[in-house]
Amino acid sequence: SLLIPGIGAQGGKVEDLLPLLRKHEGVALVNSSRAIIYAGEQSYDIKSWSTSVKQAAEHTRNQLDPITALYA
């Protein structure tokens, strides 16, 4: 396994990872926790916050689809 810190809030970009991981034989674990959990920080109620967090997680997952496809 390979832990890749910092896409999203830390400035890392998914598009930079794909060429680097094409020949990686293990599983890559990509971290994007801060960009997801703080996505709804401007929301003042739990429903708005949870919706924002869900949308951020889905967006990140969609961005990672090309990388996920390498391991399928």
C-alpha cells in the first residue's frame, strides 16, 4: 500500500497522481479528509452540513475514478 497525503485542502491534485500511479503495483490510499469534513463549515444546521460533506465526498470520489480504475 502507498499512502498519498493531501489532495484537496492541502493542495495536492488528482490529475498529478494518475501518471505517477500507472506503474504502481500496490494499492494507493489517497487522503482528502480536510476538504471533505470542512466542506460544510459555513452551514449553521446539521442537515446543510451533512449535505455539503456528502457532496464533497462524492466529488472527490468522482475525481478519483480514473485512479480507482487502475486497480479494478
